[in-house]
Amino acid sequence: MATAVDTRRIVSGGPRPTPGTLAQLFFDAVERYDKPDALQSKVHGAYQPVSHRTLATRVRHVGLGLRALGIERGARVGILSENRPEWAIADYACLTTGLVDVPVYPTLPAEQIAYILKDAGVVALFVSTDVQAAKVAEVRPLLQALRHVIGFGDKTWPGVDLTFDALETRGKDAPSAPSPDRYRAEALTAKPDDLATLIYTSGTTGEPKGVMLTHDNFYSNVSVCADVLPFRNDVALSFLPLSHVFERMGDYLMMACGVSIAYAESIDTVPTNMQEVRPTVMMAVPRLYEKMYSRVLENALAGGQVRKRIFFWARGVADKWADEMLAGRTPRGLLAFAYRVAQKLVFSKLKARTGGRMRYFVSGGAPLAPEINKFFYAAGLTILEGYGLTETSPVIAVNTPQHFRIGTVGRPIPGVEVAIAPDGEILTRGPHVMKGYYNKPEATREAIDADGWLHTGDIGELRDGFLAITDRKKDIIVTAGGKNIAPQPIENMIKTNKYVSQAVVLGDKRRFPIVLVVPNFEHLEKWAKIKNLLWTDRRQLINLPLVQAKMEKEVLRKLSGLASFETPKKVGLLEHDFSIESGELTPSHKVKRRVIEKRYADRVDRLYQEEDATAA
């Protein structure tokens, strides 16, 4: 691939950090912090701590147990599990014994799990539950390389060869087992360029590709983020899948900064776990913030007229306060007083729902609507939005408290170069860029050019050193009239409406765009009851003419500032949320636009036919 980079359009985040390894990061953290609560997890209804010393001991025993099974340095070991301490223990055990771990999303069906395990040549696999074990048992005849399935905990499930407890005991009792000091010394012989993990990314198109990330890919990312992000003596709630690079790197970052990592029980229990753990920092994808924003609006609008007026007054005050702060000025006088009142009357309740101690949220994985980001900032809850890819381990740029600009993903971090190609594509180069795609040399050459620039596939621009993402290159819609439309900003605007759960803009090679919308049925059904509408199921509800008119009005009123060629002409309603399990979302909740377009092709065609009939 030829490089077409204008050197005048390159921004560097600063000098490259000193290379290192994740084994080095782990042992340094254990020695430096030695805290009683390195990790926390829910056991018998209450959060229980795991100390740094206990963690180091268990990591060593599991590492020696894997070695006792005859698993040699460089072999692939899979982890198929939800977030829990055993995930981290298994990961660090692999990293400190020279093994390459392969995380697998626990939401994936058996056939997709089989593809990853087979492609990576996984020889041993950790599973978290009997459900995960059953998936593996279903496809195990296809996995010739897989020799050991290890179940977390002490229970034996069908298809499991060995329990985690038994593996630890085997390592602890292994003959000629090295002392802790010798184990550490052997672990530190790893080289920065050694392969640490294979993370399979499905992306929005194509079959999964194994991203080869080295120790230093992660180490360089963590070391510079630890310098620019203010995480010290914090408590983090970990709930995004550790099989995704964003949370994986985030947990390494928390470990390096001495942050206590508390694992949420599940995605559904996050609100409850926030109250129990009372985190001070938290990483999440925009979907969480969208839901929190929607709930705040719902509560405000559900109250009486007085409550509603107080909310919108407080929001207006906070907006003015935010404008002053973002302009680098300190709000004073009447505005400062009004903001304190607004905090007490309205925003303190939002803070209480996060546990009451939240200092910073971090957002990544997909674009965050600026309106939502500003709302949280105005409420006194700062979201540090960043940007990266699995292929960049992952952080390319991030907003920091010192350098913060809503509507951007921040400045490139130290060691990272960013350039904008002539067609608007974001390119990046530095120690964070992957080694390549496993067993896919052609795909690697397509992604990384001869000069080391990774072509991200995202479209963006640099604004005074801050990077702004405008869309995915493959997502750009080109209408039949030759107009280019970036769908993501439009979708983000639509999703700020309380009646909308999900939205996808389509229209490539068509005369105009349309949008498929999944309503927020909680709000829509309340409205429908007030209107005395009758329905038996959601399909019937969304087919009611009054409902369709209501949703079209709600969607289009959010798009008043768009050019006419960008504005969707028709709104189609869907009865089910898009999901990872259905193949409509990537594990990081990015929409697979082509999949949705194909799956709902009949619905899309009918929308265009309806518009043609109306025009005629």
C-alpha cells in the first residue's frame, strides 16, 4: 500500500516511552502498592478483596500449573469468561510464563468460538461456567489442538478436564518449582517485542482477524496513559468485557496506577454495583451514558410542572457554567451561586446514583454524542472521551483534565503520531501499532503501509492538535446523486431523543437516506397508554399509524440543522434491539451497518417504495 501522507498534517503526541513488558508492569505494581484490595469481587452477597500478595501468589501457582501440564512457551491459551478475578489471574499467569493468551467473548455462540480457537491453535482453554463449558464441548471434535479445558472455581462440569483450584494446587506442589524470586526473574526475561495476546476482532465487516499485540504494544500505551490520566488511589468498577481491548488495557492501567479493580457481577447489575463499590473512576462505552442521560430526562419529565421547571432551569444554569469553564474562564458571581444551587437541587441526585464519589468516566469504543458529553460535564461528571482500535492496543488519543475539548477524542498520547490522509482517513504510527494479523499477511499489508502507518478506516480531522472523528470510511453513504453523508453524527443526534433506543442511517447508492429506529419501548408504551391506544405486542404497536407519526416527528425534530440531502426522508421502526448475539453489533457495540441493511432489506425497500408512491 502506498503512503500518501502530507507531513504538514502530522501531529505527534511526544517522545516514545521506554519499551517494557506486561510482566514487568505486574511485578512492579505488586511491589510498589502491596494493597489489601488490588481486586474485588462479589462473594456471597458482598464484595471481597484480593490483595496484591495473594494475587501474585495465585498467578505464580497457575503459571506453574500450566507449565506442569506441558504447555510450552509461546503456546496459545484461551480465556472464555466474564470479568472476574480468575480472568486476571489466568491472564497474568500466561504473561509471566511466556504464553500467548486468546480472550474470547463469552456472548459468542459455539461456532464462532470454534473458529477463533481453531484459527489461533489454542492448546488450553479457561472457561467460567457450565454454560461456556457446554459450548466448547459442542465443538471440541473440531479443535484438534485443544488438549485441556480448565473450569474456573472448584466445580467440575461436563466437558471440563481440570478445575482452576486443581490447576493451582498442581502448580503449588510441582516438583522443583521455582521460588517467587526465581519465578519473577524468569518472567522478566520476556522481551518487549514478544507476542502477548491474540485478540480477535470481527469489525463491522468480514471474518474475525487475530490481532497480534506484543508486550510493549500494551506497555507503551499504559505507561503514557498513566502519566496523562489522573488515576491514583482510586476504585474502578470493571464491567466492559475483558475480552475487549479497551477494558483489557484499562485494567492494566488501573493495575499500574494502584487502582483497586472491582468487577461488576454483570452488565445488568452495574447500577447496583455502583452503589455498593462507589467507584471513583469507570470506563464505559457510549451506550451506558446514553441510557443514564435518557433516565435523567425521563425522571425530570415524569415529575410535576414544578419539578420539570426546576430541572430545565438547573440544566440551563449548568450549560452556561460549562460554557465558561470550557472557554477557560472561572464562573463567578450570580452564575457561580446559581450553579451551586443547581448542583444541590438536581445534579447531586445524578452523582448519588453513580455512588457519590465519581471523579472521572472514560468513554471509548464508539463516538459519544457531544450533547450527552456536555450534559455530564455541566452536571459535574467529566467524561474523558478517547479513541483507539484493537490494532493500536488501543489508545491513539484521549481527552485529559488539562487538555479537554468536547466534540473531540483529545490529543494524541505521547509516542503516538497521527496523520490525516488526503481522503480524510486517520493514520497512526508508533509503538502502539500491532505486529499484524495472525496468519493474514495480505490483510496486514492492507492495514499497515511500507512506512509503518496504520490505516484506521476512520474519517477525521485535526483541530488545533485535537483529533475529531467524523465517521467510518466504510460507513460513508454516497447517494445516487453523488452526495457524501456521514451517518454516525446523525445517529448520535437521533439517539439523544428519549423515545429512541437505537438508530441506523442507510441510503448508499439510493436517492436519499432513510433511518431504521428501535424505539425506547418503555417511553413509547407510556405515551401510547396516555393516548388510549390498544396493542397486544410490540410489532402491533409500531405498526399503528399514530405511533409511526409520533416516532417520525420525534426523530426528525432532532435533525433540524442538517442539509436537506443529509436528512432521512423516511423512518422505519423495528421491534427488537440490535445485539451482539444476533450479529448486528460488534462486541464493542458498533453497528454492523451492512448486516442490518441486508437483514432488513425488505423493510428498507418498502420505505423507499412508500416515499416513491407519496411523491407520485
